[in-house]
Amino acid sequence: MLSSRGAFIAIGGILLISVGLSAKGIGTVTTMLPILFEGEGLTQVSGGNQTDGTQTNGNQSLGIPTGMEILEPFNILNSSPIVDYAMFLGTLLLLASVIGLPFFRASANASLIRVTRTVDREKAFAGEYVHVTVKVENTGRRRLDFLEIYDAIPDMFEIALGENFIVTQLAGRETKEFSYIVQVSTRGVYRIGPVKVIIHDRLGFYFEEDVRHFYTEILCYPSYEDIRRMEALSKRRQQGKMFGAHKTKQKGMGDDFHALARYYPGAPFKSLDWKAFSRTGELMVREFESEKNIRMVVFLDHSGSMGAGIPFNTKLDFAIRSVMLVMKMAEERQDLFGLVTFADRPTSFLPPGGGKAMFFQLLEILALVEPHGRSDPLAAVDFVMQRVPRASFYVFLTDLESSDSEIFTEAAKRARSTKNNITVISPFGPLFETKLADLTATERAIAEAIFEEYLGYRKQVEDRLRGLGVEIINVGPDDMLPNVIKTYMEGKQAGKGSV
């Protein structure tokens, strides 16, 4: 194909030839007109008789030029060598830009360029970096003097170091590579590619373009920053603080001393406290506290309304961060943690369990969650109860906006019928979408009216659930994560969903 430079030269040549031919055409007209109209209108456009009886041209007597006089400049232009030079130059430009195209295509075979791409990781957390390396190999024998390679990246990626293209030359059988580092900004599945290969000639008149449709998938997990901060705090934490290990106290065979009790038949002989026997004369046994684990299932609502809020900080984004934090804390304390994501139906399910392998399964689920549709908590509760028949601690992360209060009430009734404990942590929509401090007086009045409408609906739901022992916690972006952590800690202390 012709490049912009080649096309400019070709168009210039065509214009010069066209102008020359036009001038030649006008010259031909000026030659033919006297022949075609001899004695009729050109030599005698209008007649007039002089007093001496000879006939004269009336236009001349009036000072008006004749037809031949009008065409005289074109005769001069036709005989000028400038027209010939213009046509000659135009022909050269046209030939220079077009005649070499078949030879360029014969030598520039883009299929002989082999391109491969490698990445240092195919899975990364949001905010982390991925190193991409592209290798370019000329499998042919001809030298390529001007070669461009472009590696397309998703719009959500930012280049942190290097460039995702190269402009180079390749000798026959030569290999070169370039690399760059991108930062993945938000969770999801992204594809790097395709690769565009462009070959130019030395003068830049022609180019051959080929697009290679091969891709490299990058799975981006939600951000790990919250967990990193929690792990940093955990190094300095003390038992009993917010991030500390909270135990469900239960008499058993743990390590922490609980109390002395009278000996009972069948008690382990090693539990006898001989010092107490020497003081009281009665056989006494030592009892210890043991930590009892809980079973927790988080219901993550990803209906359309959960996608509202500031980009990358929507209600759903905060809910996902909450799930990751609670999962990590449950893993450290050996509690059983499960997850169900739902909108108009359950979309994914992770049975209650623990361990690092399960944590990465959770990350893959959360990476692909997108807001859509309406919310059906009843279908989600039925789905979980069929698969987890034992009583558990249910925590709902939902804004209560995409489902009717009757549906949620029925879901709560069914869950409570099998002695499941329920807490609803509900992100309050207006708090995620607007900040009153940034609004004008009129906008603030409208926002407050919307607040009242939302609160009225929340009160209806709370009134329906109050008699079922369901707790609803309304949260904003500033206090959602602390409330989720607090809910888990209090649930563990109270032994909700004890295994």
C-alpha cells in the first residue's frame, strides 16, 4: 500500500499531468474554433458599414475585444514550455510512487516476521505490575530497513516503564526483542494484543501492514492493599484488640485455664489437680478453655444497583474488599468461610472451608463479578440451604435496592427456620454517590430528599425483619470495612454458626 508520503507524491503527479492536459485541451480548442466558425461570429461577431463602403467589425468600433483576442492568452500558454515541463514532472512523480509498488510487495513479506509475547505473570492483584516481553524474528533472508511493531494493551492498563512498540531494522535471520511494564488498575480479565506489524520501504513511499490476532490473558484479582495493611497491623496487635484473635470461650481441652471442678467419673487422670486435693481433701480436676470455630457464609449481592458510586469505588467494590478481608481473617483463625454471589439467581458458590487454595478460588470469583440485573436473595438462600444444611452465620452484603422487601423477608424467614444467624450489612446508596460538602444548596436539598426516601424504605425492611432477629447495619464508604470486620468478630465471640 502507498504510505501518506507516497500518496502525496502520486496525487501531486496526477494534478500536474491533469493541469498540463487541461492546458493542452484549451490550446486545441483555440485552434479548432477558427476553423469551425470561420467567417461566422469570430471574425465577424457583429457588422457595421463605414462611410467608404467597406465593412468593419462593430465590436472593434465599440472597443470590445473579439473572440480571437479573448483566446489569445491560451494560445500563449499552449505554446509555453512550462506546460510540457509540468506534464513531464507529473509523469515522473506518478511513476516514482507507483512503479515501485510491485517490487516492494515482492520483497516485503510480512508473513516472514514471527512475533511472540511472554509475560512474567498471568495473574496479578489490582495495582501490581506485569512485565511484558515481545520477541521479533525475521525468518526470511532479505533485510528489512524499516520495521514497526505495535503491541496493543487494554485501556485499563497503564504503561509504567518502556514502550509497547518498536521501530527498528532487521537483517535476515535476525531476532530482536523489546519489553515494557504495565500496571493493572482494576479487577477483571484482560487481553494483551493483537500485534500490528508494519514494513516500510527506504524512502517511505510504501508500507505493508499485518495484524496478528494472538492474545495473552491477564486475570486481575481485587486489590490486596487492605490485607497488606491488616497483616502489618497484626504484627503489633495484642490479643483482644480489633484485629486480634477473639476466642469463643468453651469448656474443653484447650490450653487456657478455665476453672477447677469436682472430679467426675471418667475424667482424664492427667486432669487431676493434686495441689487442690492437698488443700481441700477433695479430688479436683482442671478445666481449660478451647476455641470453637464458626461457619460463616457471605451472600454477595452484585445486582445492577450495587454498581452505583464513584468509579472503582462502587458499592460492589467495597463489598468485594470486605469479603477478602473477612476471608483472610477467617483463614487465620481456622473458621469455615463460604461465599455465594447472586443477582437474579445464584451465580457462583464456594462451600464453607478454609486454606490458601480456597482463598485463591475466592479471588478468581471476585475478579469476575460484575453488576447486573435485579436481586433475588430468596433464591440465594434456598441454594445455600440445600448445600449447607447445618446452622451457619449468614452475612448479607446488599444495598436492599434491587429486591422487594417481601422477598427479603421471606428469605430471612427460611434462613431462620433452620437456626441460621443473619446480619445484613447494607451500603447506603446516596453516601456512595454524593458528598453533601461538595454540593450547592439546591443540590443538597435534593440529596437530602433522596436520603429521606431511602431511609423510609430501609425502615420498612427493618420493621419487617425486627421480629426475626435479623440485624441491619447501614454503612457508607468510610465505615463499611470496619463494620464488616466488627460483625465477624462479634459473631465469633458469640459463637454464631458454631461448628
